[in-house]
Amino acid sequence: MQGVHGRRRPGQGDAFWQFRPYLPGDAASRVDWRQSAKSDRLFVRETEWEAAQTVALWCQGGPGMDWRSDRMLPTKRTRAELLLLALASLLFRGGERVRLFGLPRAFSGRGAMSVLAQSLPRQAEAAADSRIPRHSRAVLIGDFLAPLEETRRAVAQLATATVQGHLLQVLDPAEETLPFTGRIRFRGLGAAEEALVPRVEGVRALYEDRLARHREGLAALAAASGWSFATHRTDQPPESALLALHQRLAPG
């Protein structure tokens, strides 16, 4: 099965792991006679413990994810959920177990895709879940425009549980390039905050620099925990982001 991966320890499996000296109580059938013939000791051949991998998925919520700069573009939430479900579909086909943050169990087997899709609205608001199994994988998808410390805490908590993961930042193209001109009033989504910028083109360079530094911070905090970081825009085809995510989850 494609979903069966090594756990880097001895146990049930087909892949060779190591030779170790024969110990009292070992069955004679486990002795590797070819290896033992090379010395005056008996050796047992051990295989690597293999088990289906669990991949935990999370899609950021909040009113900011429902924004788009053009009606011809999907919202960030729509694109993020599309990538999450498409990735889950590929993982199910590969024999993996998939779970959503905040839900008590993982999904697998036939019919899992529809059940997972129906469960998506019940996922956890925050990227934190102490029930995710150790040595599993996690994929977090969102705009990650919140202060870096919030994302750092979530990633560090998962990394402490030896969960390896990936961050995918999904942004609207206008959030990346700030294409507006003239006098613009920006209103916060879900809050009463607003800012009046008399001449947007005059702050574009500063905005792009702040965004670049924020992304560098996301990449750095991901790397510090052994995670990876990538970006995606809603005006780009989703296939490239999906392929990159699937490749990062491949064994080894």
C-alpha cells in the first residue's frame, strides 16, 4: 500500500531495517543464516515497522478568508478548501488516513471523502489539536496574516509532538501587489477598524516590503521546526499548489 510508511524502528514490515545479535528467546526461524555465516555469532534480521500514515489537515477560517478583490476570483476560503479536499482525495487513494483538526477520529477507506467534506465546517478554529498522533503529518492552509507569534505557537506545539508539517499561504493577488491608486479607505473584515490612505501608490513599496518580511518570518519559523512553507495566489491554477503539497507528503 502506498499509505504504509516506515517508522524508523524495528517492527512488522517488509523492508529490511537492521541485523542484531541473536538473543535467548528468539525463534530459530528469525536467524539470518547467510549473515551469521560471516562470523562466529548468530544474527537476527529485523524489518522496519510500517504503518499507515495519518495526515492532519486544517483550513483557516475567519472573515478575512472570505475576501476577494474581483468577482471573477474565488475567495481565499474557497481556494483553501478546494486544495484541502483535493489533497485529501489523493491521500485516500494512496491508502492514507486523513483527519481534520478538532475532530476526534481520522477518516479512511471507501466513503471517507464525502464524510470528511461534510465534516469540514466542524473543524477547529485554531491550528491546535493535542489528539493528533505523534509522528504524523500536518498541512495548514490559510492566509497567515496574523502576527507571526500566533503561527509560531501553533507550529511549535505540533512540532513538540514530533508532527512534521507544511504551511501554505493563500493570498488574493491584490493582497500581494496592492494595485489600487488614489485615495482609498480600507475597512477591516469582522472589525470596525479602518484606514484612509490619501495616496495608495505612495505606500506600495513599503507594503510590499512588509509583506516580504512577513513571509520571510513564516518561512523561518517553519524551518526552525523542520516544516516547509509555500505560497499560492487565488488567480493561479490550483493544480501546481496541490502537486507541490502532495510531493512534500511523499515518503522520504
